[in-house]
Amino acid sequence: MTTPWGEPALARFPEDPRDRLRAWDASDEYLLRHLADRQVPLSGTVVAVGDRWGALVTALAAYRPTQITDSWLGQEATRANLARNGVEPGTVRLLTTQDPPPGRIDVLLVRVPKSLALLEDQLLRLAPAVHEGTVVVGTGMVKEIHTSTLGLFERILGPTRTSLAERKARLILCTPDPALRRPANPWPYRYTLPHGIGPVSGRTVVNHAGVFCADRLDIGTRFFLGHLPAPGGGRVVDLGCGNGVVGTATALADPRAEVLFVDESFQAVASAEATYRENDVPGHAEFRVGDGLTGVPDGSVDLVLNNPPFHSHQATTDATARRMFAGARRTLRPGGELWVIGNRHLGYHVTLRRLFGNSEVVASDPKFVVLRAVRR
């Protein structure tokens, strides 16, 4: 990536030589050029929110910035990219969206997330640290910035305008108004599940901002809940757990089950744990933020339940699903099962047959299919 501070070498995480997606885009470059062209003072506390793969804080490492991210993979990419470019450990402060933010912010850089709710939550959490002299610059591709995006900056921080577009990227320029009366933070959000969906019927869901379908049960999960395998005890993984509804349903159905909730989103795992605790679920559960089943011992799992994502930010890709399926095969004991729900058009049965040697359709409707693969 070419920047006014040099050309750092960057990669996504985990590195995959087949992956053609870069660890930065034109919006990252645009923001960095803007800082240099306007000679923005970077001597105070510099905070980069949503810096997807560490491009911003790696370029600005000399100014000892703080990164705030919801992504475990993004944070690991940042660590690797900083090391790759010779930055000493501890130079850049790495925080998650669940950590207390800095008490004062002099330069706030915001990489606009896909989730408007996550943007709202983060701006509200950071607003008390923003002062009259804070330089606030957001960035994103044109297709990522909408009137509602600008409205959040305007309502929470102060008067906001946009730049001209360059290479399909745009900047958000905001002037903080300390006298602005900010709305209360509505996150995390709670709602009651409908009836007729098994053990979690009528139960409470707790969703932190940015978690998929924050205000209602999505139709894919609802279909999956109607076709979960019969309880059988053992070690169960809710892989890519989101708000934890599927794993909570399993634990309620069989208190003997030991359920591991895993997601790469700090917001998701916090939601899963809050949902589980809210419903006084019996039995034992573990909550882990990480890259799928990395770190889980081989042959130690009886059942994996998975609704894999097929987007990485704005890009459509099955790379995450493939890693999840491979991790499931490695960690399942012989005879253990992987149950997957996905959109019919994604063709997961092909990948499962290649990895497991088998794939069975458990249930389907015009949009979704539930698949079962057995570790032989």
C-alpha cells in the first residue's frame, strides 16, 4: 500500500496465497492522503475504529495510535502486519469493541463498518472522549456510505459533510460539537423469541450492536432451529455462534451437553454469553473468540452446528465456510457430525462431500438447506 509515510507490506489473516483480496482499499489510501495533505496534527491520541486489517494503524505506527475492532481476525492481521513492517510490540494499542475506549481522543479515524448499528454503538461509546478540537475523519467506499451513515455522525458528534469521491472512495468530515445532546445508547438490544421454535421458544435474546439480525430471529436460524439433531450429550460447538441462539437451544434441550460458543466477532461472543446467562441455562458452556476451531483438540467434539457467513465485509467468498468445515472435520471424533445450514445456491454439499466423503440433506425449503456430514 502506498502512503505518505512509506509503503507498508500488508496481508489479511489467515494468509492464503489463493486469496486475491487485498488487506486495504482505496478508502484507506484516501484517508491517509487527506491526513498528510491537510497536515493534521498526529501528536495527540489517535484512534482508528474499524481498521479492518490494520492498514491505517500500520501506516501511522510512528504516532502510536490505538485500534478498536470487533474482529479477532482483523486484530491478528494487525499484529502480523505490524511485525511484518518492523513495528515494535506495544507501539500500537489494540482494543476490542468490548474494551473501555480511551478517555480522550484528539484524532478519530473511522473506517465505516457494514453494520450501521455497530457504527452507532461505537460513536456513542467514543463521543464522551471527543472534544471541540478533535479531528474526525470517516472513510469508506462510495457504496458503503449512505445518508443514514452521515446522519449518525451528525446526531452523535456534530456537523458532517462528505468529500468528493476518489477511486470510488469517499471521506466523511465531521466537526465535533461538545454541546450536542446525544441520544442514549440502545445497545445491547433485547427481544423475545417467537413460539414454535423448540426449547428457545419465548426466551430472551441479547444482541450487541453489529451482530446479524439484531432485532429479530432471522429466517435461516428459525429454519435451523426446527431441524436440529436430537440431544445426545457430549461436546457440542456452535461454530460462528452469532447471538448464541442455536447453542442455547441445544443446551436447553440437553443439560448434559457441553456447549462451546465460537465466533471471530467480539460483539457476537458477548451476545452469545449474555443470551445464555439471561436464560439461566443449565449445564456447562464455554465462550471463545477466535478463528473457528483453531486451538480445539483433534477428535474432541461430538457435534458441530454451523451457519457459515458468505461475506467478508463487502466481498462474497466461501473461504470462511471452507475453513470452518475443515476445522470441523479435524476436531470431530469418528462418528461425530457436522450440521450446516445455508442458502441453497451456495452448494455447500459439494465442499462437504470433498472433505467428509459424504453429505446428506436433512431438510430444505425454497431458500435454505440443512446438511449433515459424518466424520468417518
